Amino acid sequence: MAPSVGFSASAYTARWIAAVRERESARPDRLFDDPWAGALAGDPGRLAMEASERASGGRNDFIPIRTRFFEDLISNQSAMADQVVLLGAGLDTRAFRLHLPPHLDWFEVDGADLLADKNSALAAAGARPRCRRRPVAADLASEWEPALLGAGFRRGERTLWIAEGLFFYLTPQTVARLLRATVALSGAGSAIAADVSGSGPLRLPGMVRHLEALEARGAPAPFCTDDPGALFLSVGWREVELAEPWRLAVEYGRPLSPAPGHASRVTPIDPTMRTYFCIGRGLRLAPDRMTRA
């Protein structure tokens, strides 16, 4: 579905995801609590969520699982990192609500307008960051590293990179470049986490129509890969851990309905229908050598 008038595609997506977080936070069995989600979503976000779920034919129960996974990862890893970078931060509020070390440097990279709207809404709601939060206005489809370095990012230190809900909107070339940049900027003990979709969903009827619309506009197809481990290893991360949201959902006590291509709630028939939560750890080459490569 196209963005509503007055909102960019990224702002439209960010608002309806915030609406999903607002809805999840109101549940008695919630997987997380985001008290700022409603202020960020607003009525436009709630309407966008409803429209998206009507178009897809059902409630989006995947986003809460993904949010919880990244939430747990950040909570567990932040004490061991010198800095955290959210690539495509959108309307994420974790810097304002997770228990984070107050000395932690937290960078949120996204478009200038989206970050400005977010900052205004959070300030009006009385939200205060729990760490040293630094918004970074940059285009991730271009050279974003200078803006990050200019905001105080320290090359070669322990960094936790988060690319949540990002890769699907990028081209394969941009994803590879972005991953190489994270390796070049990282120090020992760094890690990166991202969600990656297999190629199978692109064959679903609803997605086929979306792909045709993209092609008509001359826009690239969404990024996907059936071998995310090889992708992360090829750009310089040394180890890759893969988790599947369908299995995590069962662990969280919130099993998802069988996904297309799945015989059950956890067992895929078609491996290309899988979605992966990927964690890359360790650097295969020293950062200075990656920069010269």
C-alpha cells in the first residue's frame, strides 16, 4: 500500500510499526512495554496499521516477536558495548525505556525529517533518554559513515549494530556495502543483528503485485537471501548465529499461525519461506585491513 499523503514511505512504515507496539503494550501478556509508542504512532499510524492488516488479510503478530528479540539482545549486550548504532532507527524508543548504562553512546541513524518529528513528539511526551542518545541524519542508501563519525562515533571500539526491519527496503548492493562498513568501523568484541527474509515471500500473490508496482516505478525489488550466514561471512563478520522467529514465538508463549510454506508453527516445508534473525560476531580481519581492502 502506498504511503498516505504527507508522509514518506519510511515515516509511513515507522508509524504503523509504532501502532503495533502500542497495541502490544496494552496487552496483559505483553512481550514488551513501550509507553511512547502511541504518541509516535498517532491516528495516522493506527489507520496505517489497520490498512496494512486489511491488505495482508490478518493481524500482524510478527512485529511483536521481532521487537522482543531485539529488545532482549540489546538489554543483554549493551553492558558489553561502548556504543550502539541503530541503522534505520525509525521511531524506536529503546533509548528512553530500556535499562541501559548511562554512559552508553547510542546513535540513531535515519532521515532528518523523521528524526526531527520523533524528537519533537518524545519531548512533548516528556520522554528522557537513559543513555547518551545522538540522532544522526543520514541516507543509508548513500555514504552515511561521515555523518555517524561527525556525531561522535568512535571507530574501532566495541559496537553493537542494530538493523531491525531495514534490509528488506534496500538493494542487495546497498546491504553489502552497509555490512562492509560496519566491519570497517568496528572494533574487537563488536556484533551486528539484523532480520533477513528468504526469497519465498516474494512469490506470494500480494507481494507479486507489490513487485509489479515497484518495477513500474523503476524501483528495485526488496532485498532477500536464502543464505544469510554466507552474506555476513562474506563481508568480514567471523561468526553468524541464526534464529527463526517462529520458534522464538513458541518460546515467548505467543505461537504464530503457520506461515506460508510451513507445515506447522515452527517447521518449514519450503526453506525459502524462512525469515531469520541474524547475529554476526567477531571480525575476520582487523578493521584497518578491512578499510584498505
